[in-house]
Amino acid sequence: MKYQPIFDFSQVKSYGLYQRDDEFSDWQLVSDGMRNGIELAIERAMDNHGLTLKDSTQADVIVTYYVVRQSQRSFKTYNLGVNYCSYCLINSKTGTRAARLDIPPGSLVIDVVKPKHRRSVWRASYPLGIREKDTSLEVNNKVQYAVAAMLKQFGQINPLANHSA
């Protein structure tokens, strides 16, 4: 997990997701089923932290996501879309700024974005480990587990979320 140290996470009381007609949908190359599973898991995890889902135009932060593919080109497009700056974020484990985190293909990335500037202030990733033979239930379980694990880390830096995590 990496986060923006100057962002005041204690002020985050609500979150939003980009609507399907937002350009965000163009960056994401996942099926509607996968998108629904990820978004429901995000809603569940953020609700468990006591945060309120609002329209993305009214929310304190927006939660975005990306499933990393073999091609880094589309990931770069996503990173540009969320104004991701690896150097601007602190690695929570080392306490240092790192040039970049290597995120292997098949991983789910979640960013928490400041709505006004569409800039990532928090990022986590988790390898989904989805195999071709996995059933839709198995895929959904892996997504739910990954989202919950990542957003639990968000609760560690958001004092409002700590009460219910």
C-alpha cells in the first residue's frame, strides 16, 4: 500500500465510484460481471468502514480499480487517468518514496482518488490468482477477498474507518 502523506484521510466520510458512462470505463478492460463483482466488494468493504456511498460528484473520494494485464500500455493509460505519481506516495511498509511498485499481471489495483484533481492519494494491489478453469463463484470469491484485504489497509490510515474495521 502507498499513500499521500499530506492528504487528510480523517476528513473522508464518503466515497463514490465512477459511473459507467465516465471515461474511467474506457480504461478498464473487464467484463460487466467482473466490474459488478469488484464494485460490490468495494461497496461492502467501504460500508464496513462506516463510509457512505455517494454520487462521484458529491463524494469525498472516488474509489477506482484496474485489473493488470500482460500489456503495460493500458495500465499506463489507467495511471495517467488517475494521475498516479509513485514518487508522491509513501510506501506504508518502508516509510519511503519508491519510484514504482512492480505489480504483476493478474493483480487487482485499487486507487482512492481526490475527485477535483482526479489524483490518486492511496493505492494498493493484490494478486487475484484467477485461473482459466475457475468458476464464476471462485473468481468472485477471489475478488471479494482481494478487495477486503486491500481496503482493510485503507482503514488503517483513515481514523474514521478504524472503529468498524
